[in-house]
Amino acid sequence: TAANMPTTIAHLIGMINPRIEVFYAESLPWFQVGSFESSFLFIGMLPLILIGTSLFIKNKKREGHFLFFLFLSIFSLLLTVNHSPLFWIFHKLPILSWFRGYWKWSFIIIFSLSLVAGYGLDRIKSFFQGVNQRFIVKLLWVVMGCAIALAILATIYEKQLTSLISDVGKGTYRSAFPRQLARSEEYYHHIIDKTAASLVHNTSFRNTTSVLVLSLWIISITFLSMGLSGLISLSKWRQYAVIVTLVGSVTVWINFLKGPPMDYIKKPPETAQFLHGVETYNSTLLPLDGSKASFITPYRIFIYTPDQYLSVLSEKYKIDLVENKNRQWLTRALLDDNLNLLFDIDTFYNHQALALRRLVNLYYLAVRQNSNVGSLNLAENIERFVSDDNLHLLGALNIKYILSPLELGGKLKKVFVAEASQIKIPIFIYKNPFVLPRWYLANKIRWTDSNEQKWLESLRYVHNFTKETILEKNSEDNISLISIPDANDKIETQFYTHGKLRLKTRTKNYRFLVFSESAQPSWRARINGIGVPIHTANYLYQSVRIPPGENIVEFSYPK
């Protein structure tokens, strides 16, 4: 989505018109924009005007932290521009490199811009008494007049403008996107026609949201003009400014807050029902004790939707999946967009805003396999995804089932086919034959250094994680530690719930026990009540070395 993309012209436009929606806008250079993604920098019409008036504050250095927050907002915005030197340098610094997701800076941008607008409100008197204030207000009205004129032209000549833009797009798209041209020419002409139509419609008076946005801007500029003319006292103007901002924000955002129909969440989709039926594990069954553990095995699912899947499905089933109303039913059936939580299914990664960097890296490694994936077509992407090496990697991550609207091959076993409600697109559930348990005894181990990039690369060359586990080396002494398997070694689950695992192990030799839970610093491990160090296994998970004989092994995360 555009929210996860670097800042583009679309996001800056979204600060002015947050309700713009252009279908297939990824085909427009520098303009990737959707119905919600373009609005993540929106703070309101009047607050945006107040940010401008704040620049007229006299003696800015005396205004507390005004200059600091003004600089912070500009600096943070520049940090979201991909491939800029500032972005690259800043994100190489320790700790700050954790915030490499461009959209994560939006919180700081919005926070600092809001405070700058607050300074503008508190010192609006400086603007009203300024030298060029009337010229600036007149300039705002001229801009608004141009916007209204453009809307009138788009309304009267909507068909002609759409046809003109469409013809230009059809004449240039082949040279602009050569790697994506894997489908019929009619398909791409449909995309261009729809993009052109929605682009023009967004500026037309036939679009009620455009009328709404223009009306809110007119109200905001009129309110500023009334304050400048003295029609409203300064104290009243400040009070009414809060009301105008609140009404404008509620009016703009109310449509975004409308949830899906009740059927969307009231009843679990067929995919969730199948997973609950075939595998009796979900969080409502926790905690697991020894009796439950004999027939309940924790597992994770993986949702495979490569970049090209929407266009492929749209053409194959003659359904426009770029439209949210259609796509939301596909999302529901796939348990995507964190819906797995609603239906009590454990997934590996599902767009969590605060996901661990290593988890995200592993996700993209499993989906994309290498950095050249952009040059591959869909069939080549699928071939790499279902390769034995990649399925072994997914298995090491405790991924047992893979959900996808695409036909996959390899050694995956198709175990269920459902339909996405309303749009009748099939959803396939595949079983991964190489899945490893959430906790298991490692066989052969291999130590690696703490260089994350090298470690991540090395995972591609592990052909079978059931035979080999990679551990992070904490010191040079670790190299001497080995794991010697024996056919009679056993694990008995005594207790498992969120943040706690207790096992009873019986081994002939020293073994490494792998617990497929993220190795965050707060986790603690004990063997027979004594604390032991936790090693990072397979780049993300936890492992401890257990001695021969019977032992009670516990992992715990503080509440």
C-alpha cells in the first residue's frame, strides 16, 4: 500500500485533499495513491492554514519550542523520501535503523505539525496585524477560485478529459512498465481507462467527496477572512477555530471509520472454520497442559499474495479487485490484514505495525527469495516460493498451512478450497510437509557470527532445517558446543500458554532445544530452576542447551 511506500506527490496532495481516490494509481509515476493511504499526513484544512500563519510570528526564537517543532516536521518529512541521502545516512545510525518503515515517521510528522499549528492559533494576532496578511488571504481565494474552475471544467468536459488522458496512457504504458506486461492488451487498456476516469472524477463536482473537500476549504478560508476583517473577536475566533477544525476532521474521517458489513466479522470464513476443524489449536484452548498437548500442536499459517496477484485475479475472474468493496472479501477469506486475530488463527506475519525487523526480513526472504524478484513474472515467483528450500524455511518457522488465491505446486498438498464470499474467488489452503514443531530438539547445529545480513543470506543455503539449525555465536567458546542426537531422546510438554512454556526432556547427550518464539531480550530460560543463556536460532527464534538426563526446561516472558 502507499502508506508503506516513501512519500510521494500523492501524500502531499493528501494533506490538502485526503479523500482523493485514483484506481490503479501505481501506474502513475510519483502518484501512488489510494483511498486511505494518501491521507496519512492529513491534519485538517484550518490547521494547515494555521501552520502557514505561524510563519508570521514575531520573535520566533522567544516562542518556546516553535522552531524546534517546525524543524522536526520538515526533517521528519524529508526522512520519508526514499533514496534520499538524508534518509540513507540517518537510517544507518543505531536504534534509528529500527524505524526504516517510511510511514512510521508519520506519527512524528503529524505530532510536530499539530504543535506548529497550535503556535499559529495562539499567535494568530501576529498574522492579523501583519503587513502582507490581506495579500495572502486574497492569494488563498485565487487558488480556491482556480480549484473551483478546474472542478467546473472537469464536470462539463469529463468525458473529453478522460479520453485524452486515456489515449496518452495507452500510447506510453508499454515503455514505462515493460516487466509487468504479462497479460492481454485489453486488460491494460481497462486499467488505463479506469485510472483516467477516476483521476478526472476526483476533480469533478459529480464527485460528492470533492464537493465536500472544497466546501471545507471555503469554510476555513472564509473563517480566516472573518477574523482578519474583525467580524469575530480574537478570543471568539480562537474558540470557533477549534470547532471548525473538529467539524472538518470528523466530516472528512467519518467515511473511513465505517466498518465492513456485520457478515464480514460475525461469522468466521470457511478458511477459518476448516483450520479450526482440522487442527484443534487456537488461543482459546490455551493454556495447554500435558493432557491437551498430546493431541494439540501449535502451528502458524502463512498468507501468500505476491505483488502481481491482484492483477492476475482481476483479469482471470473479471472482477476489479482494486476496489475496496471487492478486495475486502478476498482479504477476509485469506485472514489477511490482521483478521487472523479476529478468528483466532496464529499467523507468522500479518502487517503488524510494530513487527520485529528480523521477522519482517524473514517474511520477505520467504516471499521474494532474492533482490531480483522485481524482474520475475508471477510464474517464476511461485516457482521460487514452492521450492523445497523455501518450504523448508517456512517449516522451520512453524508454518504448517499456506493460504493463497493462486494455484501453487511443488510439494505443497492442497487440503481445502473455499470461496471468498460475494466475489466467488477460490481460496486454497496448502499443507507444508516440512513443518517443524513449535519446540523441538535440534540435530546438527552450525554457529554463525552476529552479522545479520550474512546470517540472513546463509538461511537460503540450508536445504533441510530438520537436519541443521543455525545458532548465533555469543562468544568464541560457543563453537565447541555441539548437539548429539539419539533415537531415544524425548520431549514431554507439561504446560504452554502465552509467554510461558514448560517441558520435560530426556536425552542421552547434550542437545539444543529450539523454541519457535521470537528471541526478544525479556525472555528468560531456566533448566531445573537455574537460569541459562538463550541463543538465537535460525535468525529469529530461541534455543537453549540442555544437559543429558531428565530436565525441566522453562521459558518465560515477564507480564
